[in-house]
Amino acid sequence: MINKQGDIIEKQVEGWLIGEDGRSGIKGIVVDKSSKVVRIAALNEYLAVWLSFCKLRLLNLI
């Protein structure tokens, strides 16, 4: 959940949340943290390919 200042609120919840209107659930924006993992994985793959390329170039020079 994100508050009015734009800060992310993350808490473990056991049970049900009831809003002011008496309905179950609260309004908010789902914050997905998987984009950071995807960026790191893409960078790792890029570095692995680059290092493999450099290794092949060095082996061909010898």
C-alpha cells in the first residue's frame, strides 16, 4: 500500500481488513518488486554473454 506521501507500507496481515464503508479489503496500489529482480537477472545475463565473447576472443588469439 502507498500512503499519501508516496511511501510504501508493507506489513504482514493475518485476518481480514475492513474499510470505512464496511466492505472487506482496502483500496491501494499493488506494489510489485519483481521488476528489480528482472533487471538484475538481465544485467547478469548481459555480463555472462559479454564475458563468454571475451573468452572466445582470447582463445582465438592464442
